[in-house]
Amino acid sequence: MWEQWWIWAGAGLVMLIVEIFAPGFVFLGFGFGALAVALLMGLAPGLITSLPVALLIFALCSLVAWLVMRKLVGERKGQTKVWHTDINDN
């Protein structure tokens, strides 16, 4: 069942839709990873022959997608106020 490209494509699309409702780049990397596995399965059917290989490629593609998004979007600095002094320090 997990060797079908359309299952990975459907899972990727579901994760991309979930990202719309739960923003924060949590599901976006996983969605791109699943779509990458679907693309590889569709273009080279003999490349991914088992579930462990598919999961490994999914994990690597998701990690790369997350790192690229982190580099493009960057960290959001200044969200939390950090106090270096106390009001009682005189």
C-alpha cells in the first residue's frame, strides 16, 4: 500500500492543507517531503521498493525542506522580551 505514489501525494496535500489551519511551518516540511517521495515514486518506480526506504527518503526530504524554509524565512527575533535588569536593582 505504501509503495503507491498517489498515497504519498495525498498525504502531502493533506499536510499542506493542515498547515493553513495550523501555521508555524510545522506541517509544511512534512508535506514537501511526502510530495517529493510521491514525485520520486512516479518518475522512477523501481527506485523506492519498500516502506523503510520510502520513510528514509521522506525524512531526508522533510529535513531539507525545513532547513531551506528556516534559511529563507529565518528566525523571528524579538518575539520575547528578555529583561537584563531588575526593577529593584539600584
